[in-house]
Amino acid sequence: MLLLGFASGLPLALSAGTLQAWLTVEGLDIRTIGFFALAGLPYTFKFVWAPLADRFEPPLIGRRRSWLVVTQLGLAALCFVMSALDPKASVMAVGACAVAIAFLSASQDIVFDAYRTDLLHENERGAGAAVSVLGYRLAMLVSGGLALILADQWLGWPGMFRVMAALFAAMAAVSLWAPATPPVAPLKSDVRRELLGFVAMLAAGAATFWLLRQLPWHLLLGTGRFASLGADTLMLLAACFAALQAARRAGFPSFLAPWDAFFSRERAAALLAMIVLYKLGDAFAGSLSTAFLIRGAGFTATEVGAVNKVLGLAATIVGALAGGAWLARRPLYGALMLFGLLQAVSNFGYWLISVLPKDYALMAAAIGVENLCGGMGTAAFVAFLMALTDRRFSAAQYALLSALAAVGRVYVGPASGVMVEALGWPTFFVFTVGAALPGLVLLRWLRPQVAALDRPREARTAGAAA
């Protein structure tokens, strides 16, 4: 899990911050560099093709690992191609490679999340989530900070990309060596029907979104940041609904079967709501924490960066490992409730900074405690998502559930800025504590369903069949 978590995190910074640094050093204009941010779109929409990973598998070394090897070797090949490109002379080729790296990286994430879910037993989920987070964070340091140093001081950009290619090839060897997952009955459906359903779903969603973009939303909802966000939300919801209906009418079993299976469980809608709400308070506090520390509390960017990068990262890793150790010996429900409460209370550290005189020790303590509790909450939350998934559809279900978990993080940013302007920093951070409570109340109501997830999968399956 540690090594495959490292492999999963390695491409993220490479296709984002590191790529941006390369383009900047090579002298490309800021508008072109800005467009390269769109290369990260595959991470947002990976749930669209995730069902295909459940249905199709290269006949190489078995379920999940075959796709891991394919994506990792593809990433290695793309890094070798990048090492031969000049951004000033071949900007379109660099852009195509960046999108391809993000696509293969998102696909690797889909398969790794499914592999981890399929492989780990109930008492191993927390530890598996924790060491995966550790590997992921270490990889981001390698492909982010270390890659920049290698390119600037020793190897140049072509040499750095060749080193990254070698790392991806090594990760493919790790996937070959990794243990096999337990056998699962393969999904059986007509290939032509699957592909037609996939194309119909994409076409219906894209066409609906494009048509709705032509409407005069500014006349219907007014102007302003929230009006624009509301219009985009309505268009996305309508496009998703149209895509789902097209998939159902055309017949796309790999996409529909995971959702039908999930909604067959008791209180399925409430479980989805809890996924959105559980880390909402944490998301609110983190959305403007850097801006608050610099503008609201008066710390310099260097001070905030040093504490966030060093202490914050270390505290997150320690929190994830501690959470994983706790989960190995205790029930999932208790861990979710305890870590959820700690996540909420830890936001009071920022409130103290906002009402007390400037103090470096207080800032370090607040960041450390908040990241420590957030790391523990993340370990429990990832274990919860793994427990919710069905091994038959683990790629599709985990990708869909994790995308749903990101909804809150997307929308808290605009809301946070408006709230700070209206209420001030102290009241805002008190609100972030309260924002965590609905998820905990819902968790308490769902206690029987969450407690049942600690039973072995075979027992749950037998109970559902009975």
C-alpha cells in the first residue's frame, strides 16, 4: 500500500505545479500557462470511465494489477516523450502529453483505490488508508519539490523527466510483485452494448450542458459570484441527469449496476449525504486558512509556507498513521465519531489566532493540531468509503463516492469568502465548528448501518441475500 500509494501520488504534482514551473522557466506567456491548468480535468471526471475498469481487464497478471501495470508503463513512456519536447517549439505536443499524463494518472487512481478496497480485510482498512496517504504525500514531495531541484541544479528538465520515467517503470515492477486480490465473479455483458451506452451517456451529458450554456442565466438568476455558481450547478445537475437517463435507455450495465447495487442497501441516500457532510467543517476551515494567516493574522508568506509545508505535512502523516493504528483495533463507527469531533474542535485553534495577539507558537500549534486531527479523520473516512464499496464494482463505486466527497470542497470556497466579509474571521471559524455537526448527527443516526460495515464482507453479503 505504501509503494502503490507513492505511485498514485507521483503524477499529480508532475502534471500541475512542476509542469507550470517548466513552462515558466522556458518563457511561455502567462495566458498559455493558465490554460495548462485544464490538463487536470481528468481527475475531476474520472468516475465517468471508472465503470469500464470493472468490466474490462487486460489479460496480463490478474484483476486490478494488469491495469496498474498498463497505466504505470504508459506514464513512463509519456515522461520519456516529455523529456524530448521543447515547450516553446511544441507547445501543443506538451499540452497533449500533459492531458494524457493526467488521464493515465486518474485511471491509475481508479484502479489503485479499487485494488486497495478488494485486497484489504476489515481490520486492515485503517492501516491501509494511512500508509497509502503517507506514500501519496511523499510522492508529491518527490514529483513536486525534489523534481524542481533536480531540474534546476543537476539534470535539467529532460533529465528530470527521464528520472520520473524510471520511477514509473519501477512502480510497474511493484505492481507485478503485489499480491493478487481475492477472486470475484467477473461482470458479464455485451461489449458492444457497454461501449454504445458509454458513448450515449457522454453525448447526452455534453449536449445538455452545451444547450443550457446558451440560456441567459444572468436574466434568470442575476449576476454575481453566487449567481454564476448557482447557474453552473444547475447545468451540471441537469447534464448528469440527462447522462444517467441516456445510459439507462441505451443500456450501460457497468455504469448502472454499481448504483443499483448501492441503492439497494438500507438508508443509501443518507449514507451519500454523510459522505458530503462528514468533512465539511474541515473543508470550510481549510479553504481560506492561508489567506487568513497572512491577511487576517499578519504572518508573512514565508512563515506560513514553512509551517504549513513542514509541520502541517508531518502532522497530517502522523495523524493518518495514528488513525490507521486506532482503526486496526477499534470499530469504524467509534473512530468516525471521535475523529469527526476532533476535526471540529481543532478549528477553534484558528479562532484563537483571530482573537489573540500575533503569536508564532500559537500559529504552529493551531496548524499542527488541525492537520493532525484532519489526518486521523481522513484515515477513518477512506476506510469508510472502502467499507461501503462492493468488490464487484469497487472501481466504479469508489470513484463515484470519492467524487461525491469532493463536492463540499468545491463549493465552500466562494461561500467562505462571502461569509468572512460579512461576519469577520472569529465568527467564521466558530461557524466552521458548527458546520461539522450535521455530519456527526447524521453519523449517529446511521450508527446501525455503519456498525454493520465492520462485519466481514461475506457475512454482509449472506445477510443481504437472506
